Amino acid sequence: MSKKKALIVTQEMNPYTALSEIASIARKLPQYVQEKGMEIRVLMPRFGTINERRHRLHEVVRLSGMNIIVDDDDFPLIIKVASLPGARMQVYFLDNEDFFKRKSVFADAKGKPFKDNPDRMVFFCKGVIETVKKFGWPPDIIHCHGWMTSLIPFYLKTAYKNEPLFQNSKVIYSVYEESLGTSFGKNFLEKATINNLETTDLKDFQKDDKITLHEGAITFSDAIIRGSEKLEDDVEAKLIATDKAVLEYKTEEEYLSAYMEFYHDLLESEVSSS
């Protein structure tokens, strides 16, 4: 019997970036899951704060060369890879000079979020899906970490719903306290409408005039993990109202085994329902 495949998509990961608790979870989880017998692929942005020489990143020419359309403009997607220190695992980095070359991650030196964060997010989320298609590697589990990944569940259930590679994928979204959605303008919905989507398809990503990234991701995911102990009130309300499987917050000592069990439960539910 072939190994189950888990795709980890994260906006940060030790030792490359470390802005929040996501970095530690995204570092430990793939190695643990791999050691428990699953195949693993990890994808993240190649932010300009990542030292390519120190971490020995190099371009994967066979995967690079695609163009990703964002807001009617074409942006080249470059894929780089590095071996994760202390683990027998590789991490794939999505790069683009316009979006990721700057020497800070989400905000400028004064702490003001970059105006093009929505564009960077759309580029990354669509780029992840197109990269996995180029892998030709059908994931059983797709686990997204952080607001920058929040469009992936939506795209998989809409624009890519007929893509054979993802037909059996279970999408998990780990929701954390952080989100930059409040800094996004009203034109975010237009930017996020890839392929033949309409802005009305993104209605769950907006409440009144507020962009609600976590709530949108929860709507389109198959299951949710509470990654932070405390969440915003609107996100709490969404979690309470959902009928999807929700794994409650786990401490640092608990989460690895709990996440693995959650994966297995999702995969078993797929088998029993088919």
C-alpha cells in the first residue's frame, strides 16, 4: 500500500522565518508526520529576509518558468529548494522579485503593512497549486498555516474543483490569532478572482466592509485546527457555528500527536464515506 501524502503550506517556518508560533509548528510538524510514515512536501514564500547562501537555496529549473496572473499582470514564478537542517526533508520556496525581494516580510520599517500584500497572497496561493500540479503529486492532506494561505482552500473548492490531482485531497486550515486582512482594501475581492471566478464567489471573505480571511478559509476547508489559544471574536463565532471537524487548541507537548491523529481520522472518514 502506498504512503499517504501530506502537503504543508506555510507562510513561515524555522529556521527561515520566525514571526510567530506558526514558524515552530511548521518546522516540527512535517518532520514528525514523515517519521510516522507519510510522504511530505513543504511549500513557503521565499521572503527577502531568508539568506539563500546560509540556507543553501538553489533554483529548481524544471519547476520554474511558470507565470502567475495577478490583477491582469503576469509575474514569473521561480521555485527554489533547500534541505531542512536536522531532517531528511526538503523545503520548496516560491519566489518572485516583485513580491519577495524586499528585506522585510509583511510590513515596512515603520510597521505599516505593504500595500501589495493582497497581490503577494494571491500570487503565493495560486503558485502553490500550480507547483503541486507540476509535481504531479496528489496530496491526501493539504494543511495550510497562516492568513497568507487562506485562499488555497477557496481556490481548491472553486477554480480547481475539477483538477484530478486534488479530487481526493482533504484541506485543513490552521487558524491563528494573526491576520493582516484588516489592512486589505475593498479591491481585494477583484484581485483574488482568478480564472473564471466572480467577486460574489468570495462573499465569505468579506463582512460589511471588512476583509475576513480566516472566516473565508474556514468556509472552504474540510477541517479546521485551532492553532492559537485565543482568536478574534468573529473567528470564534465562525468556529462555533461550523459543522466541520474542528481540532481544539493543543499545547506544545500535545499538538504533534494530536495533529497526526486528526489526519488519520479525516482520511478514515473519506474511506468510510466512499
